[in-house]
Amino acid sequence: MLDGNETRILGLLWSIISVFSIRSVNLRMPGCRHLGDLKQRLLQWAQKCAAAQGIASVNNLTEAFSDGRVLLSLLHAAAPTKVPYRPMSSASGTLSLAVDAAAKHFGVSSIIDPAEGARATGIEKIMVMYLTELYLALPSGKKWCL
């Protein structure tokens, strides 16, 4: 069916991951039924948590995350005593700090390599998967900026 076509195989995998991610998130955020809904909810979550730290412009799920501050704000909102909002002097340092904190405190494996800088967060599908896993790893019962 896919005849070894890498593009088709990756597309199929993305479709499967998307369906299960949406179903899982819908259990905690009713009304999240489509990929567009999921992206919108993740963006709203990021915007609200970032605004609490004075970050004004979060208008996408890619470049807005490149310096690590938005991701750090999400983690800080979930666990302020474990993850203080203290960005590093470099963007890659802040992104590395946030990715390490997500792994340490919430068990979210990193699919982002902070050493790649903006390239690490520049692929929306990767960021949607990563942010979905982070959201699902957070303890339920609290709104986490939503």
C-alpha cells in the first residue's frame, strides 16, 4: 500500500498519532475533536501561561517556542516551586532548561534538541506532539492557565 514511500509512511504515522492525541486531550478538554481544535487549545494554553510571565506575542506553536521562554512559562504554571520562571541569558540555554525540566518533573521525553535552536521548534507537528504529551503529563484537576 505505501510501497516504502517515506512521505506516505510518515503521513500515516502522523494521522494515527493525531487521532489518539486528540482523543486523549478531549477527555480533559471536552470539545477538542479535530486537529485544528487541538492546535487552538494548545496555543491558548501557551498564550495564557506566557502572558502571566509578561510574554506578549505567542501567535504560533513554532517560532514562539524557539527561545524556551514560553515552554518555561507552561512548566512554571504547572509547578512553580519545582520550575521557577528564570530564563537563561541565551535562548538555547532557556530551551534546554525547559526541556530538561519537562523530562525531570513530568516524565516528558524530549523530541526537541535545544542545540538546534529555532530549527528544534520550527516543525509544527513535532511541537503539537510535544505539547500534547506535556499537557497530558500534567496532573489533572487544575486548569494550568486554561
